Amino acid sequence: MKRILSISMTALLCIIVLTACDKKQHALDNLIVFVEETEKKAPKFTNEDWENADKEYNELITEIGKYEYSRDEANQISELKGKYAGIKTKNNVKKIIEDLDKAVQEVKGAIDGFTEGLIGSKKNQEEQE
């Protein structure tokens, strides 16, 4: 009877350990897939897409924080965190450049319009001569 109980407890312990390892690896795999998918889709992301991505990223990081990882796994996680930050930064810089370009065009148009209003258009000047 003791032997059956011992075998049962050992089997149960193995199942628990294997399940925990599986969840740990699953959390890491989810982060890997998330970062890869985000990298592919980022150029077309809207602000709402980024909000959703940040929410999912934070959930994934919280899940990963529940487990102990080896040094190599921890390095891989750090690399994935850095990659996600880089993807976001690249997108933010691109958006800033696009917004600046738009602002420059608007200012140029405003200056042209102001100048025309102040001194008149070339067509009006030619007609007056």
C-alpha cells in the first residue's frame, strides 16, 4: 500500500512539475510570437493598435514574471523586451517625422498665403503694371 501511495505521489509531483514547466515555456513562447507579429504589423498600426499591443505586452510580461527562468531564458526575455521597445520607438520616430513634415507643409502654405495677401499675387501685380 505504501508503495502504491509513493508511486502515486511521485507521479503527481512529476505531473505538477511538467505542467509548471509547460506553462513557463508557453509564457515565453507567447512573448516570442507577440514580438514577431508586432514587428511585422507595426508599420500599419494605428494609435488604438498600439494601445492594444501595449496592453497585451504588459499581460505577457506579468505572466512571465510568475516563473523562474534560466540565465539564457532571462537573456532571451530581456532581448525580446528590448526589441519591442525598439519597434515602438521606430514607429514613434516615424510618426514624429510624418507630423513634422505635415506641419512644415502647413506653415509653408500659411507663409505663401500671408505673403500673397500682404504684397498681392504676381498676377495682380502684372495686371496693375
